[in-house]
Amino acid sequence: MASKLTPQLKQHLQKAGCCFERQDKGDHEIWYSPITRRRFPVDAHIKSRHTANGVLKQAGIPKAF
């Protein structure tokens, strides 16, 4: 079973200046990126590196996983 990537992902987001905005439906959070000036969802149980990299792409951050 793959380990959760969400804690590492959130560290990358915070280092890039992204911030948590609010809780959303289910176990999703809404984050804001000052790089892209957009909001994007972050799932609490990301297990796929492809999904984690997709979130980074939405935030305007290079792939890290």
C-alpha cells in the first residue's frame, strides 16, 4: 500500500507561499497559490504521485514526486 503523500505535498505548497483557505466538501481543502493567483483543491488522502504532481501543477510549482 502506498504511503500518503498529502503531508509532503502540503510542505511543498507552504514553502512556495501557498496557503490553506478553507475546508471543502468531504476531506478536501481549498488552497490558494500566489504564483498562479488561483484556488485549487487538495485531497486529504493522496496516494498517487501523479495526483500530487497535478496539484503542484495547478499551484504553479514544478513536479516534486
